[in-house]
Amino acid sequence: MLDLSTVRPASAAAFERAKAVIPGGVNSPARAFGGVGGSPLFISRADGPFLYDLDGNRYLDFIGSWGPMILGHCHPKVVDATIAALKNGSSYGAPCELETQLAELVIEAVPSVEMVRFVSSGTEATMSAIRLARGATGRDRIVKFAGCYHGHVDSLLVSAGSSALTLGVPNSPGVPAGCTRDTSVLRYNDVAALAELFAAQGDQIAGVILEPVVGNMGLVPPTAEFRAELRRLTRQHGALLIYDEVMTGFRLGYGGAQELLGDAPDLTCFGKIIGGGYPVGAYGGRADVMRKVMPAGPVFQAGTLSGNPVAMAAGIATLTELKTNPPYARLEAQSARIGVGLLEAAKHARVPVQFNRVGSMWTLFFTDTPVTDLDTAKTSDVKRFGRFFWEMMDRGVYLPCSQFEAAFTCGAMTDEHVEQTIAAAGESLQALA
Ligand code: PLP
């Protein structure tokens, strides 16, 4: 393992200082590099496709703040809109037209969303969507899938049970068993388990929540059969189908994963891109269900900074840019090229890998087993991934610091950056062989 203290001394020192006052030195666990060892970069600034660390190193950024920065960092139109909004005051605690404007943009982009409510994070979006599903159906049970992450909501912090119908077990201390008693966890893409659960408990299920394309066990796409059965069974049993598009919304297409796949869930959760790099989440969907949210209806949900004008302005500028100058075709071509390049390099280096990709989200798994769910994702050689990660870092490419996270290509990357990434991967994979 690389001795970071000699290579990136300013970051290493900053991490030590932070650890004295912030648990683990970070404000979100993935940032601590637990999945790859070593200590994290401390970032001094970001621009376009690049991050700069405290030691003055520059990296091509394939994390993009874990998804939001689809246009790259400091996109001039987003910066200008944000500064203009800031000069009008940073928070009102009263309605403003920017909220309606962003809501109209979201609704226009995603046909299944007829009304939308803004919150301040993806976690709040999923938490509120689940409350709404329960309030609207009068049922308690929520179904989720092993390996899908929906934020740190108590009832969704659940690991898979040993059989499809086992009750969820909390996977963090501090989550009472009672909070997850009404959560069922199934294997992603497992149609038989889904059918079995609905046959046994269909009349108790309020909603099924999933990442329609998973980023949080590394990139895993859904099968067509799985999606079709989800829609059919939820409709048949009066449960709500909830797509968590916090990562995929406005990423896999302007209309998100559901546009790409041709799906129509009942509720959709958003985050990341809709805030243009500021803290925004949202949940929306069928008007008859959304009208149950207070004050239109009885299901309580609120937020001091919800619909914050600066964050709304950043979101409007981001969505407007994505709508008027769509980067999706170029992101698709560049990400496909990365896939071809990485697979060729791995073959050349005789390193067994799987490359999973949908649009600009992708993962190189270090396994010879096709990855379709959490169990197959876990066949990856995470030590090898960790070495690859650091080899890439030394070549100026900043990848997600876990085998079980998706990388994001961003609109500020050029074809030259793509070729540099492939060349760096070729050298890195050779170094592992
Ligand atoms: N849902 C998905 C699919 C996510 O990827 C995330 C975060 O990565 C969340 C929800 C939670 O969002 P936040 O971190 O903004 O609370």
C-alpha cells in the first residue's frame, strides 16, 4: 500500500486534524477511504472535470460529488445563477417562485411525476416517499432489495435475510428492530422471490422501493422481466412502486432511468443533480397520491430549508442546461469507449473483470462472475480493486473509493480525458498482474 504521508502530506495532516474533532475525520463514511485503505484526499477546489487536493495535485474526477456534478464543477451558468440568487437572500422560510419553476422543470422532464415536493437530501426524499406510501395505502410493509441504498433512513437500513420472506434485520446499531420489522428485503432481479412475497403478503405491502438501475452495489442493471413483474405485481396488489432516482435522475437521460427504460412508477425520489451541487432532494409522482401530503392532505412532512432559493436556482440552471444542451449522447459514447478500453486493458493484463455500465454510470468489478445482484457483486476481489484504485490515483484519476460504488463520467470531460483514463487503466492493470 502506498505511504500517503510522503505523497500527499497536506491531505494526510488535514485528515489527522479532522479526526480529532469529527468522527472518523469525515461527515459521510464513504469519504474515509475505508474500502481501499489509506487516507482520503482533502480537496482545495474543483473546476470542470478536475479536483485539486491540498498538496496541489490534480485529478480527473469520476465521482462528481457522488453524482450531482454531471456538468462538471463550477459550470459558469450554474455559478452565475447561484450568485444571482444569493444576492437576493439565502433563505426565506416562505414560498418563492423558484420552487415552482424547478417543480415545473421536473414534471416536464419526468411524465410519471405530476406533482413534486422538495426536501434537502436524498435521504429525506426516500424517507418521505415511504411515509407517503404508507399513509396513502393504509399499509405498513415496505419491500426493498439487498444492495440498494436509499440513504440513512432507519426503516431502510436493513440487510438481507436468509430467505426471501425473512423480516429485515437492522444493519446499524441504533436502529431498533421495531423500525425494520415492516421492511422485507429481497434479492435484486429475483422475480421468483418477488412473486412469492406478493403471494404471501401482497395485501400488507404499502410500497416497493428500488434503484431502477443500481449504483450502490457498483453498477447493476435490472432485467426487463424484473421490472415488468414489479409493475404488474404492485398494480395487482394495490402497492405503490417507488423508483429511487436520487442517482439516476437526470443522469441516465433527462427523464432519468424511467425514460431510458420506458417505465412509469407511482412515486419517484430525486436528489443529487436536481440541486446542481447544493443540498436538494425531492419526491413526486401521481397527483392523487401527492395530494395526500400536508397541507393538501394528512401525511406530515416539512423542512426549514426545503425549497431553499439558492439551491433551487442551482437546480434550475443545471436542469435548463441539461435540457437545452443535452450531454447524454456524448456521455454515452465516452462511457462506452471507457468500457471497451478497460476491458481490452484487463484482457491484455490477464486480470479477470466485469464491466457493468448504463449510460454514464459504470463499474469495473474484479471478478470473473457476471454481476447481477449483491451476492455476485461480492465475488469481487476488493483487495485487487483497492490496488487498482491507488494505481489510478497515482496517475491522476480519482475513482470511487469502493468496489461497490458506481463511477460517473461528466459532461466536462473530453475525448482526450477518456483516452488518458484508458491509458492510466492499462498501466494500472499491468501493475496488478
Ligand atoms: N438514494 C440513492 C439511490 C442514493 O444513491 C443516495 C445517496 O447516495 C441516497 C438515496 C441518499 O441521498 P443523500 O445522501 O442525499 O441523503
